[in-house]
Amino acid sequence: MPILHFPPKVERKGYVTVITFTGRRNRGAGSAVASELEGRTDGIGERHLLLDFINMDVITGVDLGALITLQQKTGASGKQLTLFNLNAHVYEIFAITKLNTVFEILREESHQLMPSQI
């Protein structure tokens, strides 16, 4: 089955930017996170960046590397990065690699993160 590649959906909600990975991914789809984030987060001026993994079935080592780089960039600029809507398999990769201690990870989008409450 071919995997469709779509650019991520970017929404700005007050002081928050939400990036949703679009199009279903699975094994063999390549580095979805790395390719979709490349150059798309450089100009984001909001204080909080949320990455929505709702459509991510798997994650690669290259993707993890891209997320670590993004975490370093956001941290260095005083911004916050949160990952959410990770399925059990993707979360397990973060747990095995201990990256769940590096990233703020929510299992689903929290109403507490909406701009009216920031």
C-alpha cells in the first residue's frame, strides 16, 4: 500500500503552535518527522510548540534525532516543546530509549494547553 505524504498541518492558537503530522505513516514510509519538520519550525515565534502524533504509526531513529535537535533549539530559545497523541508503539520507543524523560509527552491533547489558559 503506498503511503501518501502531505505537509504537516500548522495551526497557531494564541501563544501556541500546533503541528499535526498528516497522512497515515507506517514502516517503510521514511523519516516522516524529519522531513516534515525541516525548515517549518525556524520562524515560529510562539512560546509553546505542540507536535501532534495522531497519524504516526511508527517513528525512526532519524525522526528521534530531528526531535532531539528541535528540543535543543526550543529550549535554547526559552520555548516549550510538547509531544502528544502518541500511540502505544511510538510511546514505547520513547520509553525504551529513555527519551520519555527528555520530552514532555501527553497521551492526548489537553484542554489545559489551549491559549485561553496560557
